[in-house]
Amino acid sequence: MDIAIMLEGQNGLNWPRFQRIARAVEELGFAGLFRSDHFTNASPPDIDSLELWVSLTWLASHTQRIAFGSLVSPVSFRDPVFTARMAKDVDDLSGGRLVLGVGAGWQEREHTNFGYDLLDVKGRMARFEEGLEVITRLLRSDAPVSFSGDFYRLHEAILLPRPARPGGPPLLIGGNGERRTLPLAARYADEWNGVFVPAARYAELNGKLSALVAQAGRDPAQVRRSLMTNILFGRDDAEVSAKLAGRSASDLRARGIVVGTPDAVQDQLAAIAAAGAQRVMLQWLDLDDLGGLAALAEAVLR
């Protein structure tokens, strides 16, 4: 299982921090670096928030090895035509290392603050499905495409130059919803990303996705499986206890969060891999703790 790092781009991220972390992730041997796409956190105060696609463009030209991408870029404030266009160009610039994660949008505060219409859940998911149609048609068709929906329209549209990778960068859809998200992933995704679930629940969702992929007439092996979750890692029990700050490690693990010293973290990652995950993105919230990041790499990558 590939082990990557995930950053919350709205949680104090700025250029110095991002550049330091990106270089560390590449040099330490992690498989990838992924980040969210938000203007703000869900609640105040407002802090530094580095724009997603500008930062991914920097990654494409300033790293050599790691996979990278969006977890995830919402269609609620990013037009899917521009998302597809930017993604193919950033992927080409990187030599084919981008993973294009897209989503419906969910965070009310940023939409209110910046004047975007989030819609109710039904409308949001309908718009998301249309966005997926637009993105996949533009990336995967070498002929001009047309589409007429309630939210988006194309008329003999084609993106040139065509992506260097046939079909463009792999499309990732994240979420655990069995009624809406998994069926969309089964139809459109090259990678499904579970979010904050323990290994046993991940295995259940993974099995349900495989059945849906087969029902959609696709080979389940064509859809990569990944998981994004938080990690509370300490080099010893005292460091873990300090990071827990009174919270229960067992309660956090029950919510899918990876918690503990090197041996405990290795055991939890092994369970995630056994549940079917081919990649895990570990959410690293302390953007200045490069020493801890190096210790984590030593614990799980060596």
C-alpha cells in the first residue's frame, strides 16, 4: 500500500510551509502529497489558505517523483470545464503524476463568504453528476463533444492539446455514501477514496463498490482504492499522550483515525491494506512539525 501525506490547504497553509512540506515528502520517500480545496475552515478564525491549482502547478514543476492531487476540488465553486483544462495541463507538466479528485462541495461557510451557491443535497449531487459528465467527456474524447444539462452545456467542445495520458489524469471520487457517492464512483472514477472509516467498515464499502462497478459493466480491478484519514503519531507513549490531549485513543481509532507509536501505527496501516486500500493519505495537520513527519517516514516507510 502506498503511503501519502494529505494537507488541509485552508488550515494555515502558505507558500513557505507548503514548499517545506513538499520537499520533505519527496525526500523522505512518501508516495504522494494531496491537499484539500477550500477558501476557509468551516468555522472562524480565518487563517492562511493557499490556492489549490496554483500550488499543484508548483508541485508539478518542483517535484520529480511523488503523485499529487486534489482531495477534492468541488464543482460548486470550480467550473468543471476549467477543472478539466487545468488538470490535463498540470498532469502533462508533471509527466503524468496528477490525481484529479473532484467533489460536490459541502462547506457552507466558504460558499456564503465568497458568494457561491452550495444548493441543497439533492441539487448539489445532481450538479456534481453533470460536472463528472463534463470532465470525463472533455478528458476522454478525442472528438468534439456536446452536452446539455441543467447546470452545464457543451457544444462541439474539445480541449487541445489532448492529454499526454490517454483519457487524462485518473479521476478520483471520495466519500462513503452508499446511495449517491459509491454509484457515481462506480460509473466515473478511476480511484475511489474512502474517508475517515475504520478498516472493517472500509472493507464493507470496498466490497459494495466492487459490486456496483461490475453492475456498471466495468472491471472492479480498474478502480483503484484509497483511504484518507487523520493520524496522531508519536515517537513514544508520552508524545502520543500529549497529542491526544485527554482524548481516548480507542475512540479515535473507532472513527478510523490512526493513533499511536510506530508499532501501533504499523498495525493499523496493515489492517487498512488488508481491507483493500492500495493507497492511504494521512492527514498531517501540524504544518510546522517536519521532525514528526521525518519520524513517521522512518516508522512506516523503512
